[in-house]
Amino acid sequence: MVKSIPARFSVLPENEAAALAHLKARGYSPMMIEEDGRGLIVLIFAALPDDELLGLVQALPVHLSAKVGIIMGDQSPPSAQA
């Protein structure tokens, strides 16, 4: 059985409102918003089936991301698997 994992997207606090507006305009909103303890705002989205997750990934305002790269699933990043 596949484990359902919520999607997370991190932004700087000053980009939170812009990220939320960008997502809302595309029909998405996080189920929860948290601060990660290192100063980043984490938008947490409900676990979605692969086809719906693709839509969310395409709607994310990557230009506002506080991190580089998107990891999906519960496996190690490709660089750690080598």
C-alpha cells in the first residue's frame, strides 16, 4: 500500500501572502501553514493522487520558493541513492 504524504512548500515570511494569492488564483490552498523553526513558512497541502499532485506542482509559485528542488514520496533524494 502506498503511503499518503502531504506536500510541503516553503517560502520566506515576506513571500507568504504572494504565494497564497498565487495558489488561490489557481484553485489551491494549503490545509495548514506552519513556521519551521528556522524562519521559513511551510505551506502544507493534503496528500493527493499523482494526477492531482501534478496540477499542484504546476501551480506552485516556484519563483517564491525558499528552497531549490521538489521531493515527492518518502524515498531518499536521487543523489543519496547512488
